[in-house]
Amino acid sequence: MKFPVIELVDRYAISVVKHRRTNGANQEELDFYTEQIKEIDLELDHPLLLKLIDHHDYVWSLEDDFKKARIDDQPLEAIGRQAIKVRDSGYERVQIKNSLAELLNDPVREIKRDHSSDE
């Protein structure tokens, strides 16, 4: 079974952020994904990859803020707004991943239903 290239790229991007945010606690994980990503035709400084890394960093901040709001006993409305921001950030992630998949000729595309009209 062949693993979708875009999922490898996404996991690499997440491991970069985790490495930054945990002072290198996941060095083995980052090394593994770095070696794997070197086997595909994607430079580690490609603008779309950097955009995906930045996006994951943004999501990490959103989720951290969400957890702090829960810890600080924020009103449910504030917590709900933060949860919606986390959810909505997924749409941008899908767009970036699908652009990278197209660039890499990966046939796998992610689909995410937009729930914003449900509100």
C-alpha cells in the first residue's frame, strides 16, 4: 500500500511546528519525516510548504488559546468562538494541502465540508 505523498508532507509540516514549540522534544520524529520528504521532489523551503508550516503554527496557537480559555473559565460564548476559529482554519489547510498535492502530482485530494452556512 502506498501512502499519499501529501499526507507525508503534512506530517512533516506538523513535526516542524512541534519541534519549534517543544524545544526539539520530537527530534527523532522530525528527522524521520525530513528523510522521507527528501525522497520526493519538494524543496524544504518551497513557498507552499512554508505556508503549510505557518498554517500549522497558527493552528497550534489557536488550540493553545482554546485550552487557556477553558482553563481560565472563560464564558461559553468565548470558548465557542475560539472553537469555530479552530474548525474554520481547517478549510485553509485543505486548500494548501490540495495545492501541494497538485504540485506533487499526488492524486489524493482532501475534501472538507464548509459548515459556515450551517450557523
